[in-house]
Amino acid sequence: MKRPTFTWLDLKAVMQPDMCPVCQLVNLRTEQKIATFQYAHIADVDFRKTFIDSDGFCQHHTEKFYEAGDHLNHAVLYHHLLTVKLNRITQQKPAQKKKPTACLLCAHEKTSEALYINLFASGLEHDALKTMYMDKGIVCMHHFDPILKRLRKIKSPHVDDFIKHTLTMYQSYQHDLAEIKRKNDHKHAEERLSDQERHTWKLIRRLLVDQGNHRR
Ligand SMILES: [Zn+2]
Ligand SMILES: [Zn+2]
């Protein structure tokens, strides 16, 4: 298995309240990959072949690449892809039969996600990291099960604390959301949303919706 790109110190750096550290590391890694593709790989023959075979990136990563990109790398990549597509039409070649291969960046995300789940599980062995998690840390619902599975597999002594703390955090979000609904009732119209409730409705989607469900 490949070594993790990040260490537990990096994990500590992204251990922030209300944000899943595994999602954070996957995103950081993707940003690094995009930067590498921009400046080092555009002219690389293997990279270009994979880009063409995969019919570009998935929609999510196409937009990420666009946001970080410039006119030249877009011209190089999309000139190549457009030429392939136009040739197919003008030479009346049948539509591509085989399914496009996986988006390069999605494939990287799947690999790094597995590494960071393991990194997080091992990271709980470090007192400082565990303390940060047990304070206001959270993992998203999508990563909760695989982390738990990993903790059980390595016979971690922190399984119960991990479950208890994570559920307590989710129950507090559940309470905030219920309060927002209650205060919306005209009988309670004079009650204002608390800062915590305002914070919770803005963050909850990132914790409940799989942040990797764009992957192909
Ligand atoms: Zn996550
Ligand atoms: Zn993708």
C-alpha cells in the first residue's frame, strides 16, 4: 500500500470544529493534484492519453480544474479533446464503444480517502489529536462507518469514546435543527435563532451528504 501523503501532524492541522478531517485531507490532496496537473503534466503523453480516454474529468473536477487553471492549460487539453471528438464526427467513426475510464482526479480521491481513513484511526492514538477530536471534532456520516470499522480492526482502545463523542455531536446538531423548526412557528416568532443554530444549518449538508458522490 502507498504511504499516506499526509502525516498525523497534517491531520492535526485540519482537525477543526464541525469539519470532517478526512474530507479536508482529501480536498487538500485534490488541490495539490490539480496544481501538479496544471504545471507539470499538461504536456505529459501518458497524462494526456488518460485524460482523453476518460473523456476529460468528471463535471465536479472539471470546474475545480477551471477555477485553478488558465487559458494555456485549457487550450492545450481541450484542443486535444475537441480534435478527437471532431475527428470522430468528420471521419464518421462510430461513437466510442467502451465506457470512458475513471476521472483521474476521482481515482486519486478514492485512493487518498482510504489512506486518510486509516490515518485518522491511527491518529487517535496520539493524545493531542484525540483531545482535539473529543473537544469539538466531528467526522462526516459518510466516513463514520469506515473509520469505526478500521478502529475495530486495529483493536483500538478508543472505539467507545469515538462513538460516544460523535453521536453526542450529531445529537446536538439534531437539537439545533429541531429548534430552528420550532422557532419558525408563529407562536415562537419572538425567539431568535442562536449563533449555534445559524452555524448548524449552514454546515449540516457537508456532514450528511457524501462529499465524494461526484466520483466516477
Ligand atoms: Zn468526511
Ligand atoms: Zn472527478
